[in-house]
Amino acid sequence: MTANRRDTRYSVDGGKVTGIETRDLASFIDPATDTSTDASPDVDPEIFRHPSIFEAPSHDSVDVIFGDVTRNHFNRINLRPVANGRLHVPTGRVTGGYSGPPSFAVAPAADRPSLSIHSLWDRDTNNLLYYYYADDTVRYLMNRAGVWSSMKSVALKNGLSVEAAPDVLRRMMAAQ
């Protein structure tokens, strides 16, 4: 099990952490409803190791999208706080997930030990985009309407900075 696929619960008493409970996020997925496909050798498993957390517009829950490299699948669960600030995690996938991409390559120039794969998700369209930075470019892969794009890149130049790239990608993801 990888550490980044775990759900950690903290018990707090008087402002001090009194207990920690950690659970693998995969334990919240009903295996009977989970889909599985063969992974392509063109997919670097690194993409599955970066869970994404997105706050709901109503600020009352978060969605977590996390990968399962053995099933070549991304799962989505919804976390909602309940009494005393604890999180309630439902058993089973909330509203689907995503098949694994047909390809995803980490550029040779990327510094693998410090590689950070970022994500964007549009709750209304259910579009999902993963991206990372390498060699003065931002490289990305998008799932739109259940179909993955090929790996693409945009050069970080002519006014496109690392800080502006997420907004540009978000607008591109929302464009029809």
C-alpha cells in the first residue's frame, strides 16, 4: 500500500491530537462495482500515485479522486464531515470513476524524486486533467466525456508562467 492512498483520521481533545487512525482509500471501494482494465505499457504508474482533493462549491464536503494501478482505474469518493468534525466516508464509489489512460509518460527531464503531478477537475462536466512541469513546459493529459487525450505540452514562455498555467489549463478544460 502506498502512503498517499490512505485516509487518516485524527482524534482531537482540547486542541491536542490524541489518536490517529489510517485506512487505505481502496477499502472504501466496493470490489463488486469496481471496473478493471489492462494497463498499457505506455502508462507510467506515477499518475496513479497522486490523489486529488476537490472542495464542493457548498463547502460541505470534498471529493477525492485516487488511482489504483493494479486495476488501471481512478476512483472517486465523497467525504463529508459529521458530528464533532469527523469525516464520514461512504463505502462504495460515489459517482463513478475513470478508466486508466491509454498513455502517460513522465518526461526524461523531469526530476522524478521531486515530481509532483497536479490535477484539475470540473464537477459540472466531470472532466479531469493531470499535469506536471518539466523542461520549461507543462505536460498534461485530459479525460473529457470519458475519453483520454494523448499527452500534450505547452511551453512556459511568452507570458505563460508556472503560476498562470493552472488557470490556462482550467479554461482549456472547460472549453467545448
